[in-house]
Amino acid sequence: MAKLTFPWLALGMGLLVAAGLLSSGVLSANANYALPLLTLLIVNEFGFFVTAIGAGVGINRLLRDGMQPALLMVIISDAILAGGFLYLAIRLWPGMAAA
């Protein structure tokens, strides 16, 4: 069995955090969330940092060990999730929902 590296773990954690945020109604138009806004922002920030660091560690490992298609796909997935968390943070921030 192959050893799981941090980019893989970051992808799994990011997907779980994203599923939790989406199930709490983070994209609802009327700002009727299942969790308090500050909690949503903190969880969102955690997801952003985990996936962004996972992408960074993956890029470092890719440069060190050479081209690995599976690792490249995980890096791209982590970067997309980090961008999604950034979008959610901007959308959740008070006064930015209209943007």
C-alpha cells in the first residue's frame, strides 16, 4: 500500500469541509445559514489553508521527484478547492453577498 502524502490528505479534508459547508446552506440566497456566520468563515478559512498548503507541498514534491500524473491531478484538485474556498469566503463576508 502506498503511503498517503499530505496533498492527498488535504484533498480529502478539503472535500469533507466543502461538503459540510455546502450542507449548512452557505450558498443560500437569503443568508439563512444552519451555522453562525463566524463559524462558517473559520471553517472556510481552515479549508482554504489546508488545500492551499496541500497544493504547495504537492508542487514542491513534484519538482523534487519528477513528473507524476496522479500527483499533478491532486495538485490541480487542491488548487481548485482552494479557489472555491476563497470564492466562498468572499461571498460569505458581510456586505459582499451582492457581488
